[in-house]
Amino acid sequence: MRPSLQRRRAEIRSAPLQPARRGGICCDPMDLPNFATIAHSHVSFEDGLTLDCGARLRRLEVAYRTYGALNSERSNAILICHALTGDQYVAERHPVTGKDGWWQAVVGPGLPIDTGRFFVICANVLGGCMGSTGPCSPRDDTEAPNPPPWGTDFPPVTIRDMVRAQKRLIEHLGIARLFAVIGGSMGGMQALEWAVTYPGAVFAAVPIACAAKHSAQNIAFNEVGRQALYGDPDWNGGRYWESGRVPARGLAVARMVAHITYLSEQALTRKFGRRMSGAQALSDFQDIFEVESYLRHQGDSFVRRFDANSYLTITRAADWFDLAAEHDGDLAAAFRGSPTRFCIVSFNSDWLYPTAENRAIARALNQVAANVSFVEIATDRGHDAFLLDEPDFHRALSGFLAGCAEHAGLPE
């Protein structure tokens, strides 16, 4: 490579990302993380990973966090699988946002997932942007000394690929069988995939507010978000780092659309109703209603902590997920012979992954005489209820884990 070109590529990689400022999405470039330079606890697997699409990553990195202590029998490990735009910072201050961990009300000493009793692990998913191998990672299919990021050339990944990467981490930690795998939303899909792909390695599984496959409506909402990215003037074919910009407006709109699906009509009405904020004149189209300001804030905050190409990669993985696809559409067949104990949790106001979808999973497990419990939590908070202060959910989770611990012979 010519020295001048090599220097230019180095300058592009180190250049601050400059988002556009228009339409209410305003991000200070100094607030935007350079994902390639953020340090995370991680493990590298130099033998890489073969993906469902047939591509092989020459090198695999899995970023993760742990809480609590592994017992001498290595039998008290719980893997938490994060949702679509979550990450491994479950119960501690986030290094980018400075906010508390996304499940700090659930994971910790004396909490439903008690770190005084359990060793808790959470890994950033394959394809993510918080340290695990993904579109932000340097390409490993080139011999160039300073390879560019993968960007949109990153191979497509599946939920099973994510689970395979997690399995490598669990083996690295010397754990033969997980006491439990727990996850909400896309994390619940991962919990299901764990139980199906590695049944002997999972004593208990808690899929929360999820589904065995995406509905057409789920896919449709994700596609609207992807099209928002493609239509952003700063998208640049997914190689936005070359211009020193990010598709801030498109990414923010994608998040705004998705965030609506995480709430319920009751929750939005209770929080905002039709209350007005700022300018109230009909000639002013900026933030007339409080809910508009709220959604723009959500979009703006998301741009500060997530990568656009990772968003594409992960939403596609969720859309492709279909646990029954390899069993001629028979979901029960996917669970046949499973030794895992299941607790399926749904929320009655969740219209993204409604109770009917969760109940279908429980019904399939019953058809093959699997050990399954099902609980529907009454709340008006919608899909995001699993992330919030929901005492009934916390009691159900705590009770199920306590019962499983007793059957597994875990010391209190």
C-alpha cells in the first residue's frame, strides 16, 4: 500500500465522527464514542468462528462482564443475554453513557438474580459494537497492516451464531453447564437457542417477553428502521467513517420507531397524553407535543451509544430467527428430549411480543413433556416492563431461580 494512502486510512479511522445537525437530532461530535478505541474486558479466540452463512471469522473477540463469584463446583453460573440494543454492562455504570446498568434493579446482592449466590455473566453479542467482533471491528480477511472496519461487509450473523460465540466464552471460563440462561426480548431468543442447541449445558432457561420467530409486523418495524439508515444523507453506503460523519438522523429515527413498540398505548397516555411542550402555534412544527420531545431525546441518546452497521446486523439476526424452521415448522420438535427447566414470562400489555407468542412456546414445551412454567405479568408498561420496577415479575423470577437452585443442589 502506498504510504500516502496508508496515512489517509489511519487519519480516517482516528477522525472524530461528525453527525449532521438537522430536524431536531443534535449530537455534539465530542459526545460520540469511537467504538474501536473503547476498552472492554474481553477474550480473543484466535481460531475464529464459522458462521451459519458459511463465512468464517478468522479471529473472534467476545467482550463480557461478570458479577459475583463462581463456586468451587462451577455450578452457580447464570448467563444473561441482552436485548437488541443492550450490552454487557448489566449492573454497573456504563462506560459510554455514564448511566446505571440496564438491569441494576434485578442483578445484585439480595436481588432476584442474587450475585451473593450466583456468578453472573453477560457478553456483548456477536455483531455488537461494545467490544465483541462486529461491523466496527477491523477486517480480518485482508493482510493490510491497518485494515478498515468491516462496516456493511461484515458477514450476516444469526442468533445461533451469537450463542456459539457465548458458548466459547463459557468454555473459556471453565463452565461445563450453566445453572441458568436468562434474557428478555432478543435475549429471550438467545435463551431459547441455548436450550435447543446446547440442551445438556443449560439447567434452567428463562425466556422473557420474546417469541420463537418474528412476526411479519416485527420484521416490518425493523425494516422501517433500516430504511431510515439507508436514506440518511450521511449513510455513504455504510462506510460513513470515511467522511468523518455518522448517519445520526437515520439512526435516531430507527430508534424512535423501535421505541414506540417497546411501550404501550396506556403507558404513553399516562406519561404524556396530549400535553404540549415548547411552541404551541400550528405554524411551528418543532416539538409541539411532549411525546415528540421524548422520542427525539430517545433517538438522540441512542446515536451517542450505538453503531448504525451493528443495528443493521442485529436487527437482521432477530428477523431471521425461527426456532422451528429446521423442524418443518414444528416448534415442539425443537424441544424434544430437553432436560432444561423453563420459565416463560410475558407481559399482558406487550404488543411487540404478545402473550400469545410466549404462550405458544410454553404450549410447544408441554407437547413434548418438558418441564415448563408460564407466567403472564399484569402491567400497563408494555414490552419494556422487564427492564422496569415490576415487583410481580421480580418475585416470579426470584421464586423460579430459588426452586431450580434447590433441585440443582446449590447451597444457599
